[in-house]
Amino acid sequence: MPETGRILGIEGTAWNLSAAVFGDERIIALHSSPYSPPSGGIHPREAAQHHAGEMKAVISEVLTDPSEITAVAFSQGPGLGPCLRTVATAARAIAVALGVPLIGVNHCVAHVEIGRWACGCDDPIVLYASGANTQVLGYLGSRYRIFGETLDIGLGNGLDKFARAKGMTHPGGPQIEALAREGVPISLPYTVKGMDLAFSGLVSAAQEAQAPLEDVCSGLQETAFSMCVEVTERALAHSGKDEVLLVGGVGANGRLQEMLRTMCDERGAAFYVPERRFIGDNGAMIAYTGALMLAAGQTLPLEESGVNPGYRSDEVEVGWRDAGADAAYAMADVMGGGGARGAEAAVTAVGDDVLKRRLPKGYRTPTLDHRLISERTRAEARMISAARAAGVRTPVIRDVTADTIRMECIEGTLLKHVLTPEHIRDAGVCVGRLHGAGIIHGDLTTSNIIISDGVPVFIDFGLSYRSDETESQGVDIHVLFQTLESTSCNAECLKEEFVRGYGAAFPGAADVIERVDEIRQRGRYL
């Protein structure tokens, strides 16, 4: 990184007010003053009042020589509006007083960048798990693309909500972690929708559970974390990357770190997690990312320095990294040749057929692992047959056991390797037929469609289910659109072609596509 002098960074998106100075390729100073509510959760106005009262003291701790500061960076969003405005006001005042540039930093992207810097990783799949945000990210074409995210509440907020219901103080995560070590996990709802997650049902079920609190905490952690690791592994397999980075406050949980490390070891990927002072919200991540942005010329005029409580990580133009090309995938033919391994299963050739065997996951508890393997194997066999009856080409099923399906071998190329408008439009027609028959694929990614003799063949129905609801259909397509956005620089054109094919095959297409937009909006900071 070119020399940028010393950057003052101020973080204050939610509970923690923090400031830091970055320069000479190091964190020169870092100081924080967290807001701790007397009871319940964080009240935005009270947190902002805390930040305003502590601002001078926090900045004074790190700003020993104002004349050395060459720019002021602040957390522009996402976050709680009153807190963001308090920090932005302070940042503007300091920048004007010092006569230096102002830099608005995306809080989520800053987590990723401080993690990359602190750990020395290059191009990881990122699990970002904090209070209000839960996302799986990967870099492509000058942006951090979202492979998957929560469809309702962030993981940290879900844990805090459960903790409050059980009389714990804020933050609840560390207390849940301590109790979970003493418990035996109970069975709770597991909700993964393709690359996306939903925690509300899980948290509600945990609150209502009658088991000992230690057992409930253990079940809550094991279930929620397994969901996160599963989606991270799916992104890792789909993208062909070989690094995983964990960031965000929930990432301080030792059990989550252990599960991700186990998954990475099983896949031969490298796992990284920054030291504790960099993993949660902190001023260092704002100062460091501000230095990157200053070097790239991404400063902010005062008139454009308004805060953005819903600032998505994929809205940021990442001018400080090489734009790159479309993701370099491993060109494995999932259904042909000698076989291959995906995120969940190994596929091996047996004569003219293939055996798809769901693999046990070392990061999941044996009880949960057995349950998911059995449920998904049976469901996949049923839904493959139903999809064929609806006019969508799938492999022909030969035999089914508890963890294995024997089926027809489909020779061809994964759609993710041949993302042409024609193939995407044909895939849209097939999805329209599925939805018209009340079938939700559940894992609608370009890794689960094979182009064989020019025709889309749909595979991997392990997360599929029956539904005629517009919401379920919208989530199905939302997953596909996220995959296109995270893996193709031509995503908008491809999405238009998909909609064209989908609309030709499904009369309710217009309502579903409108719902897809609504679902995307829910992914913003809550």
C-alpha cells in the first residue's frame, strides 16, 4: 500500500465507540469505550448519547499529535442511525478543523479488510457474523459479493434476544457460550435456504424449550453455527477459493472457530481469524480501511457525507484491490468422469451411473449430522422424481439408501462455467416449471445445473420442498441471483434473461420477481 501518512478512524455503528490511528503499516493507537445498557438490549438514542459524551475522551486517547493526521475516516454505515450521525458529526468537525480529507467507510467491508491485514490472507471466503449482520462474502470484480446472508435477524442479535428472554445481561453471546460448554445439545429447527439463513424460528424454539438451560444453549449454538458453516462451505466449494476468514463480534466464540477450522481441515482450506481486538467492532478497522481508500483516491466531499444505516457491503466500489475477472473455478464435471466432491456429497462413477453419497461433517454433532443426511437424502430422491414429472430434466433415480442415491450419470458442464444468456434463459424456463408444480429447489445455484447437450439438467435437490407460496419462490430465485452477482461481472444481463425464461413458463412470475426485490431489501442492516 502506498504511504498515506496517519489516518484517524472512528467507529460507532452500534454499542462500541472506538477510535484508532493507522500509519507506517501498523496500528499506532486504539482505544474504545463500549456502551453497556443497564438492562435489555441496545437503545439507539441512549447509545448515541453515550458516544457523544465519550467522543472527546476516546479521540484524545489516540490523537496525540493532530498535525500528523492526513485524513479522517468514519463508519458511514450500516448501523444504528443515531449512533452513525454522532460519529459522522465528529469526523466532519475534525476533518474540517485539520483541513484533511474525509473518508466514509463501510463497516462490513472494514471488518473484512482488517481481517485480511491482521491474518495475512489473500482472497478468502468470509463469514461475517455480528449482531445485526450475518453474511458470507467473496471478492469479485471490484466488489465484495454476498453469496448468502440472513433473511431475518443477524446471528448476534438472535443470541442476544434469547439471552434477554432468559434473564442474561448484554451481551448475551459470551454467557451462552459458557453455559453451552456444560450442556448436551437439544434438537432445534435448522433453516438453510440455499445460500441463505434464517434464525428467528430457531431462536423462538430455543426460548420455548423446556430442557435445562445449558442444554438449550448448547443446542442453540450447535444449530446456528452449523448453519453458518454449511453455507460458508457451500460458498467455498462453489467459488473454488481455498481460504476462509471469520470476522465480526460473534466470531470471538471459540466453538464457532472450532467448527470452521474443522470444516476447512476437511476440505484442505486455510482458516483465519484475527486476534480478539480486531474481530469485533473497533476503530482500527476503520482507520486501516480508510488508509486503503485514501491511497485509492476514494475520499468524500462534505456534502456527500451523510450516513447510510442500510449500507450493504456489495454496494462498495473496492478501488484498492485488483478488479480481477470472473471467479476461477475448479472445472470439475460433477456428474461425469471419475467423480467429484461438492459441499455436501461425494459423487463417484459406477458404470453408466453415479453414486451420490452425503458426507458426514466433523463440525456438526453426530445426532444433527445423521438427521440432516437422512432427511436430505430421502427428500432429494422424492423431489428429483417430482421435478422430472414437471417437465424438468433431472437424473433418473436407480436406488436410494440412508445416505446414498444411485442415479443416471449426466455428462456435461456446470452452468457456472458456461454462463451464456441462452443457458440462463433456458434455466429460467425450468425453474418456472418447477414453481408451477409447487416445487422449491432450495439450493438454486449455478453449481447445481448441468448443461448437457445444450439442455439444463437440475441436480442436488437435498434442500428442496413443496410450496406454492410467493415468498418461497422468491427466496429460491434470490439465491440464484446472489450466486450470479457473486460470480459473474455480467450478472444484471443474466438476471434479465432468467426472468424472461421464467416468465414464459410461470404465470405468477411478475409477483415472484417483485418479491425477490423485497427479499433483497430485507438483507439490509436491521
